[in-house]
Amino acid sequence: MPDQEREKYLKEISSLHAENATLKEEMALMQSQLDWFKKQMFGRKTEQSTVIFEGGEQLSLMQDEKAVSEKTSEETITIPEHKRKKKRTFEEAMADLPVEKVIHELEDKTCDKCGAEMEEIGEEKRDELVYTPAKFHIRRHIIKVYKCKKCGSDPEKDAELDDIEPCHIVKAYCPKPMIPGCYCSPELLAHIIFEKYGKAVPLHRQEKDFASKKIPLLKATMSNWVLTAAEQWCLPIVQKMTGLLLLSEVIHADETVIQVLHENGRKTTSESRMWVYCNGNINDRSIVIFDYKPTRKGANAEEFLKGWNGYLVRDQFSGYHVLKNVKHCGCWAHMRRRFIEAIPSDKKLHSTSVAVQAVERIKRIYHEEGQLKNCTSDERYKERQKIIKPLIDEFFAWLEPLPVSGKNKLAEAIGYAINEKAYLYTFLENGNVPMDNNRAENAIRPFAVGRKNWLFSNTARGADCSAVLYSIVSTAQANGLDAEKYLTELFRQPAGTIVMPWKKEKKNGIS
């Protein structure tokens, strides 16, 4: 074979090898994407290790696992005791409920054997939890009107009074209607708002529910009531809550999609954003603020946090980098999630999987952080420097030299970790800063659940009011309040009255 022809074939073979390698890489990427989509569609979305790893087994991070197992088998391991909260019994949980007694007695106490009269020797008890459906009634305000018969009838006495009127008339005091010209009560509106923003029941479903109870309450009517309540009662409270939030040392931030149908200068299919901000997890008083914006630009966060400087806990979204006067804190939960997505579906490969080893290393860091839950800020800072920082150093020292290339989930996870490395260390600087952004993710989850039911907002005004009401309901629930009861008390006050959605501070032992 001539050298020229031989060289031609070698080039073709080399080209085919390169093409084959590329196709294999693309195939592996598509397979990983397919596995991920299958998991999202049919599998459990939990990130618990007991579910990720078969049977809850964890892989050892020791180099010589056999030697370690032989050594530990000869030693006695003492597991520190821990206190487990006792579960409440049914009787303890229901102790505060009213009790309806139903006594069952024999109508005929004559013995069916001998005919003598039987006497009571004891009793048995059995409890049932009873549900009573909602009831409606009309509260009819009857305002008495009074007149003075003597006003204007005594010339000598009337001459002494400049403002005297014949037949002076006075009405008894009656609170004004919550919304002028309508039959809405504080209790009814609080229930409607809590159903939508606390239980994710959209207004059109509530309309059907009311109709089934013979109450002709239309969606459009309820919508107008909700807008009025948000703007006149709740907005002043949210504005004050925002001022208090900006005094916090730590703020969490996140955002999610919301669709607004009628928005000036934008298409119906355009995606807007609902931002959420909340104070640190290590705090006695929770504040959750939702803020609607038509875009995802970082300038929205910059505008909301204007003048604030502290620790901002957020995900990898590059828009947050426009904030220059804050200390950016990365989220370890987001990074861990990337490695979980990179774990191969075939459990036989777990023993050699880099993603599995990364998850186990991160789990060790979370375990040590969990041990500091009840520490003070200073104690937590010192223990983090002593225990957790070396683990993080060890994690990145192991991760960075790994030879990973191509486009796949593992490469994305490693790239995420390395790019966020500086921000993933920030939480070590302050004992009050958490190591992840789960606080904001948990706060925004009720909104995401509700979005699956009501799908979109009709106008930008409606989206703004939704942000206000989600802020009120979420903050009340985060502070352990009965949100519906709180809203009822708020709506009984004149519009503009500030009633904060948390328990009042105790003074002299009285709350």
C-alpha cells in the first residue's frame, strides 16, 4: 500500500475515533439528562441520603476501609446519648377542644334473666373527633336613633347655647363597614385571603365552594375585596416590616417565576419575577417580604436592599453581584443538589462515583454544623473555625485537582463549586450566618405551590397585591400565629392601623 494512501486511511481512522469519542460523550450527556428527567417525572425528589443511597448505606471516606473496619471491631464505641422529644398523645393534642358528652343508658334496666332491677357499676369511654362544616349567618347592625325633645323648646336655656338646634338627633355608635357599600365582614375576608394565600385555593374554586353552600359570591367580587384589603390594610404593615428587615445583619434572597397577563409593554407569555427576602434563620422574629418585579435583573435586588450592608445569602444567580456593599454568602444546599443530580442511576457505580463521594463529604460538614445548633454566635464562630473550616479546606483540596471535562452533570457540579468557592467560605466569618439559603427557599415554596393552582396574575396591580398578602400570611405563619385569626383582628381595625404579624412582647409577664 502506498504511503500516501496509508496516511489517508490513518487520518480517516483518527477522524472516526474523534467522532466516536464525541458521539459517546453526547450520548452520555443525553443519557444523564434522560435519567434526570425520569427522576423528576416519576421518582422521589427528596435529597435525603437514606433515599439517595440504597438502604440508607453510606460510603466510607477512609482510604483503607478494611483496615478501619478491623480496627473498629476490636474497639468499643460509645455513642453519646441524645434527647428525643416525646410525641404527644391524642388526648394531649386534643385537650383544649370542647367536649360534647353523649351518654348511653339502658332504657329498660330490668334484668332479662331474673327480672330484678339492675344497678350501674361503671362506664366505658370512647372519643371521636368531630368536624362541623362552616356556617354562615347575617350580622345585622341595628343602629338606634335618639332625639332630644327639649332642645329648642326653652327660650331662656337656648339663648345660652350658640349651637343649639331644634330637635337634636344622635345615632348610637356603630363601626363603619369594612368596605363601604358592601356586605363583606372581617371574618369573611380573612377566610378568603387565607384560603388563597395560606392554602393555595384560587378564587374560582372558592366561588364554587361558596355556591355549594348556597352563597352567591362571585370571583370578581372577591378579587375586588382582596385588592382593597391588600392596599389599605396590609401594605402599610409590609412597608414597616421592610424597614425592620433592612436592620437585620443577615438577609436571605431568592426569586421565582410569575406570569402576568396584562402588563404594559410586555407580551402575555413574558415571565415576570416574584422576589422574596427574609431575615436570618437564627432570629427570634421572622420577617418574610415578597416583592413583585417584571424582570430578573439584579437591579431589583439592588433597589430593594438600597443602603443595606450585611451578609446576603443567595444562590449563584449573577444578578446579585451588582450589590457591592454586601458580603455575598453562597449556598451549600444548592451545590450539594448539583452533585446529587450527578449521581449515576446505576447503584453499582456508586462505589467509584465522584458525585457520591462529594455528597458524603458535604454531609459530614452539615453534620458538624448541626451539632452547633444550640450554641451562641461566638461559640458557633469558634467551633466553625476549629472543626468545619478544616473539613471545607479538605473538600476543595480533594475536589479541585479532579480531572473532569466535557458537558455532563458532574462537570457542572464541580464547576459550580469552584466558581462559588469564595462565597461558600463566607458563612465562617459570622456565627449568625447560616451555610445555606434554605430559609428563603422554604419561604418561597408556598408561592410556588399556589402558582400551580392559580397559574397567573391578571394585572401588575394584582401581582403587587399578591406580594403584599403573601408577605403578611407567610410572616404570621413563620411566627407561629393563626394567620386567619390575625387577619380577622387586623380587618376589624380602621384601614391603616399597624398590627404586626407576630406575638407582642411580654411586659411584666403579661403578653
